Amino acid sequence: MKEELLFCPLGGAGEIGANMNLYAYGNPGEHKWIMVDIGVTFADDSLPGIDLIYPDPGFIVDKKEDLLGIVLTHAHEDHIGAITHLWPKLKCKIYATPFTAVLIKEKFREKHIDINKYLKIVELNGVINLGPFNIEYVTMTHSILEPNGLKIKTPAGVVLHTGDWKIDESPMVGKNMDIDKLQQIGNEGVLAMVCDSTNIFSVGRSGSESTVRKSLLNIMSRLKKRIIMTSFASNVARMETIFYCAEKTGRQISLVGRSMHRIYKAARQCGYLKNIIEPIDPREAKNISREKIVYLCTGSQGEPMGAMMRISSYIHPDVFIEKGDTVIFSSKIIPGNEKKLYKLHNQLVKDGIEVISEENEFVHVSGHPNRDEMKDMYSWIKPKCVIPVHGEHRHMMEHVSFAKDMQVPYPVLVENGDIVKISPGDKPSVYDKAPSGRLYLDGNISVEEDSRSIKDRKNLSANGYLEVTILITPKGNIHNNPILTFKGLPINEEDEFIYGLEEEIEKTSKLFKLGNKQQEHNLIDALKTACKKFTKEKTGKRPFTNINLVRV
């Protein structure tokens, strides 16, 4: 029997976000597994009451005895955000570099879980040995501190898992990309490269943080009033740039929003952000004249609870905004967020506030590689096989075409749950399917996609609610008028509606004698149907209907 090397994405293939990748090595039926990343994605308005979505780990939970560890590439939420929700089902070791480890500890501390025994800190460019896997961290550049690719060496050969990356010659904070090591890995031979597809449609290069710094300094130098800047809190290089520009333009800086403070503290703890001015508390910043302050806030995507949204709605306790001020969105508009962001931009402009974003000034560069950077990576690694991940289907399809143009013999298109046999065999391909799906965080409970709670809430949000309480005498007769409660129904003449509904209830109830439980159930079903039908005729809505029978 020949030992196999397998790859299986449970999340992040066919979507941007919720990254969760599995690698296996061993004889069929005796594989040892590692997991690379364990991320979330964020819900949209179509799922009322749901914020976070993550991959269903059921397939690997069943094999947790053979799971050697979770290896994290970097600290973005789409790579680590599910860890506190899913780790209790896996109870395995977690490997992360120092900055990522600080943020992981914080997450577990909030959940009152002591993770110290399981969390192993790996130095930058460190190596870990997990059974048949020898894993070497490779320093990359990206829009967060300490991004890593992984050189995963097995008896069958080497896989390069790129993680999220770009080529930034001067990333401003953190180390440069280890191009020498990447070339060396390529020269030694690579069976497969599992690679980021996010910017595959973007030509040229993604640009450098250093050029954003120059541009932001120019913009801030010409502004005369209060500046409110918003960007992704996790982008520490951008954070340092804004501190730098504040100092150069003679302004104080204040951080606003929980995650801004959390990332700042974590970066300081790991020895970054050393030579910068001290930020001041937003409460103190109120006393500084408006031409001498810059606020750096969360909420660059128009999140309802983000600091930016609260400031623009004039409900933030510490930050006040007025006509003549400027808001700079130093971030990308993530597809899907356009509607709420343009609404926010429009509101600000209407109030006489200048809005600067990537649409009208150079204020942001992506953390992912454009096509020319991809060409460089392919020329260094020269993989036999490429498996695109970290993209929607259209990105991954385009990435496969790109890999063919780059003369890669075996590009493999995958979706979540596909099991790829990388080795043995002449040609890596999808040969099996693992059960995969998504879990929704509903309150603090994980539920499946077709859960009752989500279906009920969608129904409530679309159709409203009707509750009917009927009193029954000991002899089984209906007692007096029913008690009606309704919410979310478009009713003009309330009395007329109630009168009509009472008539329907009385008419339906007369058809039943309530001698036993079964007859009660039949009455409840008949009343539900009658009430929904009547309400549909009167309002066009079929409300979520609840019938209570109360014996008196």
C-alpha cells in the first residue's frame, strides 16, 4: 500500500473568507492530519441576527485523534476567527507566531478558556515537526504583521501553502518577504502550491505601503480642520503611517474603537510601533483644537457598531464631527459592502464633511498579489501542481487559466470538501468528497444552515407575527373573545381587522368538540390555517402564527 498526501479545503475555496484547510499523510485509513487556519466570514443582511459564519468541521472532528495540530498563517479574522468556537471540539495543539499568539490568547481569555497548555509560539522562520509533517514558516508580506507561508515537507515531497501574501519591497513594519528562501524552496522541487487567488483579475502590481505613506502625508498636510481616519485595525503598517503623518503635520493622534486599541497593544507587546508618538485618550482629545487632532477609528466598512458609523450618526460619546472636517477611508471597499458605505459617504457629504476614499485619492494598497506578483511567485516556486484557494469561483477559475499560461502541468480546481490526492500518482486530482458546510453563530450557539431559529426569524422579518390565545371552558366550549397580539403587520383599520379575525376564529372553533388532545391539535392546525388565510386576504402577509389554548 502506497502512502498518500492529501489536501482538503473545508472553507475558503469558492469564497473569500472562512479559510480552513486540511493536509493528510499516511496509508489509506491511517492518515495523520494537520489543519491550516480556522477562519470566519461575516454574514450579510439576508441572515437576520447572524454575525459570524464558519466552516463545519464535522469531517475532522470525527478524526480528531489523528489531528496533530492547527497551524496558523497569520492573524486576520478570516484565518483565526473561528478558533474559540471550534477548538473545544478538537482540543489539539495550536501553532502561531508571537503576534498571532497574543491575539489568540486574548480571544480565549474572553471565553474564560486557559489555552496556554495548548498554544505553542513559533519564532519567525521557525520549524515545527508534527508526525510526518516538517513545517517551516516562510516570512511573507501582507496587510498584517507576521504573515507566513508554510513549506510543508512530507516523505512524498513538498507543498508550499502561500497563505495571504503580496510582494512589498518596503512594507514599513515587520520583515521583508523572504524571497531567497522561496527561490531555494522552488529549486529543491515543489509538488504542489496552494495559493491565494484574491487579486487574480488585477493587472500589474498591488503597490507598497511606503507609497501610501507618502500620499497620506501629502493629503493630511493640506487639510486644515479635524481629520477622522478609518482603516482596518489589523493593518499595523497603516496604523504606524497615520502616527507618522500625525507627527509630521503637528497633530496629536487618538485611537477610537475596541479592535484599534487591541491591535495597538498587541503590536507594542511584540516589539512593533516603537518610535511613534503616544496616542491620547479620546476623552482628552475633545479639548484639543480641531486642526491639531487626527482620530484613527474602526468601522472602515460601515459596520453598524464600528466607531465610524457612530461618529457619523453623532452618537459617539467622545468624538464630535462638524462641517469642514475630513473623513479618510484608508481601506478597500469590500465587495458586498458598497451599499452601506455609499450611504455613509452620502450622509457625511450632505453634512458638509469632505470624504476621501480609494475612489478619489491614493489612500490604500491591497494586501494580496496582482498578476505580475503572481508571475514572480510562479517563477520562483515552479510547482508541478497549483491548487487555487482564497477566492470565489470566478477567481479560482481565472487562477487555473493563469496557471496553465505559466506552464504549470497540473492546475486543480477545487471547492470546499474536495479531497485532492497530491501523491502518489502522475497527476494530482480530486478523487473524493468530504462532508462540508457552514455553521452560523446564532447568539452564542452554533447552528446549521437550515436551522429552525434562522428560518423562523426570516419568516418573522418578512411576514410579521400573530398570536391568538383562546380560553376554553371545562365543558370544551370557547369562552368569550380570543386574545389577539400582532406585530409587524401592515394594518390600517385595526378594529375592523380584529373584528373580522374574531369572526373567523369563532366560525372555525364551532366545527370542533374538544374532548381529547388530538382534537385540540386539530383545532390549533385549523385555526393557524384560517388566521393566515384571513390575514393574507387583508394585508398580503402570511404571518408567523402561534395559537394558545388555555383551559379555565
